[in-house]
Amino acid sequence: MRNKAFLILIALCGLLMAVTFGLWAYCSKLKSEKERLDGNQTALLEKIKFYQTESGKSAASVQALTLSKSEVEKHCADLTNTVKELDLKVKRLQAASTNATKTEVEVQTIVKDSIIYRDTSYLKVQAIRWKDPWINVDGLIMPDKKLDLRIQSVDTLFQVGIECLSNGCFSDGEQRLLGKKL
């Protein structure tokens, strides 16, 4: 009887130790999640800092948010789709951002007379051409007062960083992006 009670006591102690370890691991996970959310709260409340670089270019600085895989998939569908199109895994993302700009430019240029030759005839139109370092505008004003305009501007950039812990961690898509088989 005494031996049986001793075995039950040992089993209860083992069970108590397992429960204690499980609760400790759960509390550690909650603590790291709390720290992540505190950092995100700070990042959201902080204002954008604008400054000028040594070369005279304008720049802005913001704090980064730290998101879980499920948060990225839920709230950043376009970024998730881009990552999947690149044949990468969302769970291995280390950094990702989408930069988009709205371009609004007032164009003032001279309208020039031009002639378009077609087989044996010609068409008299007015042409415009305007260019700055970021935007190109070309167009024709047709005789029927229609405007044929072409505007070129680059405005979106996706940046993605992934985690790699060993040499064999790249998927086939990632190896294609790198241009070599590892």
C-alpha cells in the first residue's frame, strides 16, 4: 500500500512539473507577444520624421510594424499575393513593404504643328512633348480635337526579405530569382 502511494505521489509530481513547464512556456509566448504589440503600438502612434540627406534628397523615416503570419495574410492580401507569385513562403518573410506614390504634375508646354505622312496623303496634327527626370508626356492633338496622350511614370516598388537558416532552404522559385541552383 505504501509503495502504491509513493508511485501515485511521483506521478502527481511529474504531472505538476509538466503543467508548470507548459504554463511557463505559455507565459513566455504571451510576454513576447505583448512586447511585439507594444512595439507596434509605439510605431503606429509615432509621427513620420522628414529629413534631408547629405546629397540634398528628401527622405522620411517611420518605425516598422511586426506582424504575425496570419496578420500579414489577413490584412496585406496584395503583398501576400506578390510573395506567392514569386514562389516564396509568407512564413519566412523577414521584411516586406509596398511603396506607392501618387504623381500629380502640372504640365505647361508648347504645342507644335506636326505632319503625319500616310501612303500618298498627310495629316496635319499638333504635338506636345514634355519631360522631367521622373515623368514623360507625349501626345498628339488630332484635327477632330481628340487628344492622344502617353504618360510614363514609375510609381510602385515591392521589397521583400526572407529568412534563410541553411544552404538548402531556398525553394525552386527562390533559386530561380537568385539565378542559380544551390
